[in-house]
Amino acid sequence: MTDLPHDLRTLGIFLLITVLLGGGAGWMAGSGMARGWRPFWHCALALLLIAAAARFLHYALFEQPLLSLPAYLLDAAVILLIGGLGYRVTRVRQMTTQYRWLYERTGPLTWRSREITSQP
């Protein structure tokens, strides 16, 4: 891997650690928080901790800076995005399956109230 250009090597490390490992952990955390009916801010706190763990893996495995604010913010943004998607997809599935008489799915991330028709 030493014959790869530095930028390509760094991109590969970012994709492996942040997107694959951190994003996967973020998706599972978001989905788990939604299944437990926790508010999103609980999920966001967990995702920020996962971003810190991803930054530590960058440092420990690939000798990248540990206390780099721009690098942490990038990791946190990617992991928050993926974890937030996991949270929302799971919450939409919950609302439209458990309360199917009240809500209907309008997309992968949204639902709406069903039109209630009154019986004469």
C-alpha cells in the first residue's frame, strides 16, 4: 500500500474507518435508538461518541492526528448523517406498521396521517 499516492491512501482509510465501520455502527445505533422509542437527541449523543471512536481508530491504526477538529467534524458529520438515516428509516417503519390504521408511508423517510372516513 506504500506505492499508492497519499491522497488515495487517505481516501481509502476514510472510507474504511469512517464510512464503513463508523457508518455501520452509526446505522445500528440509530436503528436501535428508534426501536427503543428514544428521542433523536439520545441518538445524536451516541453518534458523536462513535465519531470519537472512529477518530481514535484513525489515530491508532494509521497514525493520523487524534485531536484534529476538522477531521473529527468530518467524521461526525458522516456518522451523524448515516445514523440519522438509520433512525428515520426505522421510525418510519415503526409508525407505518404498528399504527397502520393511523399512518401511511409516503416515502422511505416520511409518513402521513391516513384520511379517516366516517361511516354513515
